[in-house]
Amino acid sequence: KSVGILDLTALAKYEVSGPGAVAFLDRLCARRLPAVGSIDCTPMLNERGQVMCFTTIARLAPNRFYLTAAPQAELHHHSWMYEHLPRDGSVQLENVTGRFGALLLSGPRAREVLAKVSEAKLSNGDFPWLTVADIDIAFSHARALRFNMVGELGWELHHPLEYQIGIYEALAAAGEQFEIVDFGFKAYDTMRLEAGWPIWGADFNSSQTAISANLIRFVDPTKEGFIGRRAILDTEQPVPYRLVHISIDVDGSTPEIGNLLFDGNDVVGYVHTSAYGPSVRSGIAFASLKDDYVLGGKTVDCLVGGKRLPVNILEYAPHDPESVRVSS
């Protein structure tokens, strides 16, 4: 209802630049690169269509990009990109995870708080959803990404790490009248589950294809030349399990990682991450489910706390499915 701050410094962060940067990323990314000043999310695939990386990519200039990814993916993602670097020196890849801090300012009052500590134009017309800009903030500066996975208005504020304490204190003071709160990754996990955002290393990894990880909405199969395109276009490729977004009516504990999904006595899937979603008043999770159950409308149960509870397979995220709040 108001506003909060999360320390996102653990995010993996990379800068890609140089005259060959566009060709390099175009080959790796399964989606078209964003325009300058814009942000997109994209998987990077191998030749079998498996998801080697999943990144948020912000285009800072024609040949300069800023990529972020899940903390647990830092070395894995860097290794995959480094392996594909051209050896002619036309692309510079830097792992800047340790150089930049990041604070997520999010909630319906986020714009009002940020406006108190920055002269930047922050209206929805000037700074819309999925854009990036360098802004002044609290006697310093930050790379502000109008992006988050918690389903609310907000900015990721990336900054040289030495400025973090000053930026945090300025935001905390500016938010006092709105009863600003600190929140952590357990709350973040709950909100991103409500908002329908799976993450690499928790809900899917390189053992799954973009199709089985249900990331096909982040892939542009009409784009030519990216690694894995042939596998994506192969309609004969079997999909034994598919990642699904589910809700469960719970009256106590929620499912845990590895909890099984049943059809009668048959195991047909298992849970990845889950939480109780207070905004949607149900248990919420990502799970892998046999493909014919995803598409066939069959009844599935989840074993939770020794009880069999019915599972609802969600077509849309239960919180802000039309992205009204996050893009306001």
C-alpha cells in the first residue's frame, strides 16, 4: 500500500560494450535487442534450446549494454557469455557485480519518494515502464531501471557501491512520511511468485528448454541467427514436463521445494518454489508438470502437510495480470 526498499546488491551485473557488442548479443539472445534507453528480458539458449542464461538487458547506448541476472547465476552466466566472445577484441565483457550496489524502491508511493531526492523527470510519460536512465540522486547518481519483479511501481537503482549508504539514508528519510519499510528476499520471493516471475536457478535452469521452462513468451522465433533457434522451431521435440504457475488453497503450511503433484496415485509433477501469497490469499508456486496435464485440463493434487489439496493451473499471474500497477 505504500513503499519499501530492498537491497538488491547481490544481483549479478555485467556490462557489454564495443563495436561488436550488438552482433555478439544478437547471436546469444533469443529476443531482439531493446532500443537505446529501453529494457527487455531475454533467455540465452544452447543449440538444443536449453536455457543457459536468463537476463534483464538494458541498452545504454548503441553499442553499450547493462545486463543483470539472479545472484546464483553470476559465474555461470559470465562463463557462458565469455565462452562466446569474439577473439578480435571487438567486445568488452565486464563482470561488475562487485562494483555496483543496487536498491529496489517499490510500491505505490515510490515515485513520490524518489522525487524528493532526485531532480529527474519521473512521470509515467517521462520515465515509463521498461526504460532506463542515469539520474542524480542524493548528491550522487544512479542508473535507474524502471523494472522489477514484485508487481508494483518501482525502480532498481544501480550505483557505485561507495554511494550506497548515502543513497539508502536519503531514500529512508524521504519515505518516513509514507512509513517506508525495509523488506528482504523472502518477501521479494513471495511477491515475484504472485506477479508470475520465475527465476533461473530456482524454477528452471540449463537442463530445461525455453519451451519446457515456459519462457517462450520471451523468445522471438522470427529473429534469425540466434543460438538455439532451430531447436525452438522443432515442433517434434518432446516436452515431457512444462513449468507451470499454480495456486493452492491452503489453510496452513504451503508446499515446499520437491513436494509432489499427483493424479490419483501417479506422480505427475513437483514443486520448485512456493509461498503464501497474502495479496491473492492462496498458496502460490511454480512447478514442473507432465505436459499432457498442462494442456489437458486434468485434476491435479499437491501433497501439503500430509493432505491432498487441489491445484489450480494459472493462465495469468494472480496479482496485477494486466501490469496496471507496475506500469502506472
